[in-house]
Amino acid sequence: MNNDETKSAGAHAVRALLKIVFSVLLAAAVHRAGAEVVVVRDAKPAAVIVTADHPSAVVHYAAQELVYHVERATGAKLTVVTESAAKSDARARIYLGDTSAARAAGIKAGTLAAESFVLRSQADVLFIAGNDGSGDPLERDTSAGTLFGVYEWLERDLGVRWLWPGELGTYVPKSRSISVRAIDATIAPRFFQRHLRTGLSFTSEHPALGFTAKAAEDYAKEQTVFLRRCRMGRSERMSYGHAFTDWWERYGKTHPEWFQLVNGKRGPAKSGARYSMCVSNPELHREIVARWKAKGASDFINVVENDILGLCECENCKAWDGPAPADAMKYYPPGSKVYGSRFVSDRYARFELAVQQLAAKENPNVTAIGYVYFNYFQAPTSGVKLNSHVLLGYCPSSGWYPRDDDEHAWYQRQWKGWGDTGARLFVRVNYFLDGYCMPYIFAHQFADDFQHDVRHGMVATDFDSLTGQWGTQGPNLYLLLRLHTRPDAKPDDLLAEYYSAFGPAAAPVKAYFDAWERYTMDNRPLLATAFADRIASRWRSWAKVAHRVFPTECFAQGETLLARAAEAAHGDRDATERVAFLQAGLAHAKLCSKVAGLLTLADPAATPERGAAALAELLAFRRANERKWIGNFNHNAWVEDLSWKLSKETKQAPDLYP
């Protein structure tokens, strides 16, 4: 080949290479441009929602939710069609669920992990396809991957936020046009269980204090929808709870050796009393496993101790104990059941491990579920090692917010100490039963706890309970829910989402809640004193001392700050209504404080007659405002039932503890 031929061949190769590169770049550019799917243009539908010809209940509901939120944002109502009916439709498409088009694009929804989903945009197409079960889309055990994918997209591209149950609590930014930003992601929940006990079963002997029956029914529906929008659910079904509550009746006569030995006696101290187990007894372990095997040897075996301290004094149980830490009693008040009790964490760790290893001979995948609770809450000290097939619910019997820094760090060390054993941990705390209906804000300290636990291996949650005080405790509840889907986000960034829903009133609303958070955090000594000297429970009889922690005069600053917020919101209907929602919540709390001061069981001079007028005012307020959903009034009534002199009976339960 001569030089001219060589040059010609070289030039031809360069041109061919450039052509290939240009084609690749052009194709990539076209793909990127095409990935921005136009859903609504100038308040008119530009896309259609497409499902399989026979969509599941989850996909059907996901389509409804997508239509609802897009219409709230733009006024445009998207059409939902099946694949067969959509063949001649030239508009852009949002494919929901396991469609033929999704499978052709390589998205195999049925092979995804439970509750997982794919979000993928292509030219004029958005796929939202997840692992979907066949059950009720609002039921927590139904895998609802496609529904969760819709919520994820609504958050990402529309800026939708769910603040509290109901339409007013659904924040949807207005826009005349919506486009899908380019995305190709497979997303799964960070925690295999995300659970807030709903608080819908609270009942009172004085039903007039709570919701009317129809309002209670409607509130339950709204809250159920809200919790699903916040992606509450679970990927694995597990059953747990105090496991041996009926064992004395079943086995007390034939096997008393399976039960606690206290003062030389086996079993409960008196008839009907609670009791713990003799957890070192290998025959007890075998019986637990035998009962589990008879029920099918599932992947979870429940070994949660009864709702009482570990009390067994037998030599074998004591031999399993580790040395008590020097600070074992430092953060328990003298009135606590734990104060002065024996430190027994190591015996329970060994018990859980023994049962798990025995059950693993029948099912190698089995996980033993226990609690770290009462006098076995603190981390073990003997060096005992567990494994990932031991799952422990972290359930402090103290440590309510607010805490001082030293106490806060101590509780976090207990979590890490249990994690260092090799066990997996889930949150099983009672902290959200605290606060009654007061503007009791501990948002940042809670978020710090939650994120610490995430960094140190948290795999699931079970919060007891959602008391639903949306009108006074919004920041607490927003972070509680939002951190389940954005556990690594900065808390202030998440709170900024919440405040942004108040539009021009965002800054004064933030100032309002900041003031209440300072009030809560600064009044830790007052809280400790009030609950200790009035023998009140943080979870059950808060209304005995509400007037001491939140006296009526303390509400003036909050009223002033909300008045400023209302002024700032003027002209913005949604912002004005949301500020009014907070004002109603504060007015309700103030009325409750007033009644508490007159009817509290902590005052021997209190009588139903003394508080009759104030109580009538409170009940009239609840009837007039019950459908605003400022709070779960049934929970309020449940607390008030054991806090106020509402009849000649005291109603103070004998087994309550602070």
C-alpha cells in the first residue's frame, strides 16, 4: 500500500470512528431528552396511565392515588386505561405494575424483593413497577411495591408531602405542567418492618370525651391512608409479644420449675399476678421449641418475656448473669420498677441464643425474637455473643424525652452494646405515648436517637403508639414518619419540608415550634418532679399533671406566634387553613390544661362539680372540631379516664408505674 492509499485508509477509519462516536452521543442525547416524559402540559393531560388488562388491587389503587395527586397539583385528570385499550393512544405513558411493556423493557416485577419497585423513564414512557401482593393495598402485610413507587415519584417530581391525615394535611405544590425527570432506579425499604401502632383501639369509660362513633370511623380511614402514603408496612411477617402470659395456667401444676423462683416459691407471687420465667431451664427451652414446631416451625420463634422484670432467683439463672455495671441504676428514678433490681441482661441473652440454636436444628433459617426491657435492657457485660438470627426489640422502660446529654448518650450506648453482641435490633419504644395533647416537642433529640440506631444496624421499627396529636406535635410526628423513608437526611431539612407547607407562614410556624421545643427541653426538671411527686405515668395518666407542666399562662407566647403566622399567611388559602389547624390544636391543649387543674386525681380537693363548667367547654370544643383531625380524641379520653375525677370512682389502675 502506497502513502496515498495509507492516508486514505487512515482518513476513512477516522471518519468511521467519528461517525460511530457521533451516533452513540446522539443516541444518548436523544435518550436523555426522551426520558423527560411530559405528564401534564399547560394544565391539560399529556400522558395516560396504563395498567395490565387485569390489574391487581394494589395497581388499581396506585392508579387512583396517582390521578388524585396529579389533579390536585395541576387540575388535569389523567386517564387510566389497560394495555389492550391503549394500543392506539399516541400520548406519553405511565405504565403501572407488571405490564407486558414493563417485561419487554426487562423489568420483572415479580422477581423483585417484597415491597421493592423500579422507577425507569424512557422516551415518552415512565415505568413504575413493583412487587405487588394480592391483598388489600392498605393492609400492612400486602406487598405494595407499585404503590410505594407512585408515592416515591410524587415526592421526587411533584414535591408532594403528607403532613397529617386528611386533605388539608396533603401538601401538593401547584403547577400547570409536570414532567418526569430522568431516572432508572430500583428501590427497596430500608427497614423490613416500618410500624407505628395505630392508636385506633384506645377506649374510655367516658366515651363522651372522645370522638363520636362516625368521626372515629372516618378518622381511622384517613389515618390508614396516611400511614400507607408514608410507606408503613413490612416485608417479613413476624409475630411477637409477651410470650408466656398463659403458661402458669397451662403448666404451673405440672412444671412449676419453668417459672420464676422468688423467696423460695415458684410462679406468681399471688393469684393473677404477673410472673417471669426460669429462663436458664433447658426443659423450658425444649417446650418453647416443641410448641413452635407443632405450629409449623416458621422462620420466627417468639421468646419475649412477660411484661415484668426478670425475677428468677434460682442458682442456674444467677450463674448466667454478668456483673452489674457501675451506672446500672443511674438513670432510673427511685419510683421506677427497675430501680434496685438485679441486673439480668446476660441471662436473657443466653436464653434467646439457647432457644434459637435449638430451633435451628429444625429450621436453619429461624430467628428468635426477644426484647431488651426492664432489668435486662442494658447491654450485657459478660462478653456473651449472639448472632444475626437473634432479633431484639429495644424497649427501654425509662429514658423519656427530653434527656440531658449524659443520659442521652447512655441510652445510645445500650443500643450499641447489644448490637456488638452480633444480634440484630429493632426499635420497640413507647416514647410516642408521651406528651398527652400538649405542644410537647422533642423532634431533634428523637431524630438523633433514630439516626444513631440506623448507623448501628437498626433493621425494623415498632413504635408504641401513634396518639395522633397532629395539631400540637407535628414536628415530632413528621420526623417519625419521614425518617422511615429518608433515614439519612438532615432533620432540619426534613422539618423544612414540613414548614414549607405553610407557604408564606413557614418562618413564623417554625418559630412557633422552635419555641415549644425550647420549652420542652428546658423544663426537664419540672417534668421529672411533676410526674414523680404526683405518681403520674408518662404514657397513661399524663393529664394528672398537664396543668403543672403546661400551665394555662404558658400558652400566651404560642398564641402570639401563631397570630403572626396567620397574618403572614393572609391571602394564601391553604396556608391560612393550616395555621388555623395549629391554632385549634393549641386552643384544645389550653382547654385540657385548664380542666386538668380542676379535676386532677392528684388533688384531693378536686371534684367533678368543681370542673364541670370547664369540662363542658372542652367537650363542646371537641364536638365542634373533631373532624379537623387535630388529634385522636379517643386517645385523649383514654388518658383522661385515669387522670381526672370524672365520677365518684377513682379509676386509678393499681398496676401503673411511671
